[in-house]
Amino acid sequence: MSAPAPAPGKPWPPYVVPLIGVGLVAAVVVGVVAFGSSTTMSDGSDVTAPDPNLKEIATGVQVRDLKTGTGDLCPPGAKVKAHYTGWLVDGTVFDSSKDRGKPAEFDLNRVVAGWQKGIPGMRKGGVRKLVIAPEMAYGANPPPGSKVTKNAVLIFEVELLAFAPPDDAGKGGEDGGGRAGPEKLSDGTAPGAEDTALKDIGGGLKVRDLKVGSGAECRPGATVLAHYTGWLTSGKVFDSSVARGAPIDFSLNEVVAGWQRGIPGMKVGGVRKLVIPPDLAYGSQNKPGIPPNSTLVFEVELVGLP
């Protein structure tokens, strides 16, 4: 959900890492935009009012089309461009691409399950209301610093601007979340290999610079352009912008805590290895390609500071 979630870089729409690339890139934007307070959806209905016209299309996911689009149906796993607003059931707006003035682009395999189930079947130009139960959203692990509370039911209005079918020929991993990424880090080491050169910078987050950049230094909360690959400690790739062939841009306020803390201090052109403990990543959540309580290994190249 941004990246409405959340590979590491994009904003929430709950991107896997915001995740970005994945993610709402699986994260809700925190402290960047003052979101609006309107509880009115585009059809004039109040988001806090009962809606007897909702249809359950999967366990924990109810939808109603506010506007039917035209053209082909959006398939599961598509790459999507959309505007969205997210509310709590009391009408609190917790995220809005419209308030940011920029639609989100994301892979449906990289967002919360409620979006994976609720967006397919829409047509270009369509607008859909989604009501998502906690177990299909963030459950007991809401994005750090967001307005989303534990076990919150979430309501979204999603406008589908464009989509591209999934690239079946290039899918990597069991979940089809992306092309197969590099098997090793750029210095030739395996992601899960013992690394005595790692430095613990707090909370169990460990980093090592594989290349020190020569450009501007990244500050906390900055908007960055980066390439990355994410591995489990077993060496399995779960996400890679390198494999997709394009870096991602995102705010450090929109991603998992391990990225928020681990990327500042890098300089443009630099490459850093991050080893992130579960409590600074996704904790007990089960994300596509990422089992609960997983330690994650990333290689991040800071391409620019837009």
C-alpha cells in the first residue's frame, strides 16, 4: 500500500518491505504527509457507515465496486498502478496516495493478502472499496509508527489506473514474487555465511559496507533511490530490484525499521549489507516468500537521493 506492500522499498500499499519494490515495497507512510480527515468515499458514502452491499470474495476480504472500469480484468500477481486511501473503521485516514499526489506502483505478490485477493477482477479506471480483516492485513504487527493499531480492520478505496500481467516466464521463488535474484552478495560471499566483519549498530541490526560511496550522505527519513536484493539466511532470494532491472525510490519513513536505521550514513554510490533481526523486519507475520520470525539479509546500493 507506496508501496498500498511491503519489497523493501516502496511505500505502503503495504509492501513486503516497503516493504518497497515491494511494497504498501510489504508500509504506511509515517510522518511525511499530513493525511486528510474526510470519511467520505468517492460515491458519497461514509466509510464509517454499515455497508450491506459489500460482497465477501475471500475469507476476511469484502469488496464493493464504486465504479466499474473498462477493458481486461486485472489478473492475480499483476503489476499495478493505483491511487488509494486507507481508513480505520473509525474514519481515521492512515494513508493516501492522493494526498501525496502520486499513485503507487506495485506487484500484487508484494502487498498484504487483502490486496492480493481484493484487486484482481478490477478493470482499468475502476474504483473498488475493500474491507480487510486483520489476518488479511497486518494482524498484531502494524507498521511501526503508523496509525494502524493491532488487529485493525482496514478500509481502502482503490482506483486502478493501469496494470500489466505478471511475467510468468521470469518468476522466481515459490510465490512468483519476482525474478530470481543474485545467489551471492557483490563481494562473492553467501548471504547466510558467517561474517565477523559485521557491525551491530543497535537492536541486533548488523551492517557492513561492501563499497563506500563518494556522493552525498543519506540522512534519516530521506527519500532514496536504491537497488537491493533480499535473502533469507538459507540463501533463498525473496525479492530483488536487480532482477527486475530497475532501482526503486522510497522514503525511509515508509519501510521496515531495519532499513530506516541501516541505510542512513551511506553515501551515494555505496553498497551496504544489512542483517536484520525479525523484530526490525516482519516479526511473526507470514509474508510472501518470508516465513514468520525470519532474519533477513539485504544488499543495498544507494543509487541516488532524489
